[in-house]
Amino acid sequence: MHVVLLLVACLLLCGEVWAQTPAATTTPLPPKVVPTAAKPRWIDLNEDQKEALSPLQSQWDTFDAERKRKWLAMAARYPQLSPEGKQRFHERIPDYANLTPAQRETARSNFRKAYELPLEQRQSAVDQYKQLPEEKKQAMANNPKEQTAPPRRPERASRQDAKGVAPSSSASPPPSSR
């Protein structure tokens, strides 16, 4: 349960950090230089796609084809969002677009893990997280790996002595019980 709570806390912190980060302090990553723009180009998008992806207009033609495919998949779900969902989508797109590939994969993985939980368990974890003091939330945000690491089993005795040398084969084998 602790791991679940921490996972949900990490997800909430990502959302809170993105929502609280002023746009003026965000340093955008320089766009990738792509010799030829991958299809589709911005001018090739339909009006619904342009509306959904409008925060990415200046960067769109620098994205590779795979990245564009993923954004277009999200844009396809945009019309079904509530007005608040659409606003949140537009607010978070620039921050998400500026993540490194590793950071994006971590975000996707955390999202998938959170939604593998039953709704009641997710809601319970969110409620527990909201009850934490701000210092604890900040500590969890600063050290997510330490917080979510599963407990380790004690290591088995190795076949090496303290100096890291494996026992020699000339040592006598343990007595057999015949």
C-alpha cells in the first residue's frame, strides 16, 4: 500500500509541479534540427488536430514521425474531453513536450501503473497523499526512487571470502550423510 501511495503521490506531484511552474521560468529546450520535416507537417493537419495541438505549433515541424504519431493519438481524444480537461491538456502540453525521452517514458510508465489500480485504491491513495504535510510531499518529490523502491531481501552468503576470493576447488567437500 505504501508503494501505491508513493506512486500516486509522484503522479500528483508531477501534475502540481507542472501546474505551479510559471511559464516565464520554464526554459524551453532548443528544437531538434531535422533535415527534412517528418510528415505530417503542421499545414497538413486538419482543424481539429490544430486546435488540440495548438501549443505545439512552433515546435511541430521539428518532431520526428513517431513523436508526431503519439501526439496525433492524443489529439484524437481531445474532442471528448470536458472544457476543464481541454484547458488542462493545453496547459500541460508545452511542459510535456519539453521533457527528455527518458522523462516522458517515466511519466508514461507512472501513468500506466497508477491506472492499473482499482479506482477505490487510487482515490484512497490520492486522499492519503493530500493529507500529508507539504514538507513530506516535497521530500517525496525530491527522492521518488528512494520512496518507491521495494524492500530488498537480505543477500545470501556469497561463495567468496571477505577478500572477494572464491574458495578453491582443493578444499574438501562437506561430509555426505550416506
